[in-house]
Amino acid sequence: MKAEMQKTSQCSSFSQRVKKIIQKIPKGKVATYGQVAVYAGHPRAARQVVWILNSSSRKDKLPWHRVINRKGSISLKPGYGYEIQKGLLRKEGVKFGKDDKIDFDLYLWIPS
DNA sequence: CAACTGACGATAG
DNA sequence: CCTATCGCCAGTT
């Protein structure tokens, strides 16, 4: 019986799941593209997550600024959202190192 | 329908 | 440490 397939939702596409996961990221925390992809069920769909942020953030209110790359820094280019994302994160209490890096030990979101 | 793209990730050198 | 390359998936053109 496949009726046990997650009682609540989960029947959506990967993209839909990614959106939900991103919305689950608590304030003051951050997640990586790869991390989100893993929780969505696709360990290597980090690039897909990127696409979704671009696509969905315009329609839905996604905390896209809480999603960063593996290095703990912002991947956007200066003038293309970099400053905006950094500012939003700082407002939520996330601090950046001297290399514009975020300390994962303090801010990485871990859905338990 | 095929090729291209996108804010990545991991591995190899 | 850095660059280069492949892989990954879905949406656009």
C-alpha cells in the first residue's frame, strides 16, 4: 500500500517541495542550495534550487536571502542582489566574517 | 525536439 | 589554495 506515502503533502513536484522547505527556514538561520536539494529528495539538484529561487521568489514570498552557497557566502554579484541579501541577513542577526562568510556553526539551519 | 541556462557541489589535478 | 570539469534537474528559447 502506497497509501502511506506521506500523509501530508509530498505529492507535489520537486520544485514545490523546495519552496516549502525554503519557507521553513527560520529567521536568523541559513541553508545551502545543496542542503535544500537534499531535503527535497534530490541530493544533487542544487542548481535546480537556484532556478526555483529566481522563478518563485517573484511570485511567492520566499526567504531566498536565507539560501546561500556551500562556502557560507553570497554568490550573487555586487549590484545584482548581493548587497540586498547581505543586508537582509544582517537584519535577522546573521553576521558575516571578514571574508563575507557566514559561520555555519552558528547559523546553519538544521531541520531536526 | 535539442540546446542552453542557472545565485551549485563534489572531485580531481 | 586555486582552477577545471562533470553531474544534476527543470524551465526557457
